[in-house]
Amino acid sequence: MSTTASGPPLDGATEQVAPHRSDRSPWNWLLLVGIVLPLIVPLYNKVEPTLFGWPFFYWFQLLLVGVGVLVTATVYRMTRRSTADRQAAKDAIARDRER
């Protein structure tokens, strides 16, 4: 049984293909803050100072959740495609569906 997969055109006609997406933005390095900080347990492995009766160990981890959300939202906003690129991608998808 033979199956054929349709790939991008090989004739060099790049205007018929969606714009290339590169995920190699320097903004992605910021995501390491939300990953590495919780792994450095000696940084927050203590009781004092307390916040509303909560030991530092717990409220600092809760704070890190907020930091992770802010970092992720910032990286998303700074690395998303421009409006023109998104429209070109939608047009390329529509052309592919017509085939």
C-alpha cells in the first residue's frame, strides 16, 4: 500500500508557502528564570521572614508561581508573529485546503 505525503512546493515558489517561523528568539532565555529559580532550594529553605503566619519557604514558592506566569506572558507577547505574518499563514492554510 502506498501513501503520498504532500509537502511544500519544491520549485522555489516561496510566495505560496506560509512564512517561516523561527523559535530562536532571545526572549526565550527569560523562561529559564521560571524554571531555574524553583530548583535552587537553598535560596528559600528557611522559615523567616513569615508573611501572614506563612513561613518563607511556602510564600516564596507561591510568589514564584506568579513570576512564572509573568515571564511566560511576557515571552509570549514579545515573540508572537506580527499581524502580517499571521495573515500570510492563514492565507497559506486556506490555499492548502483548496487543493
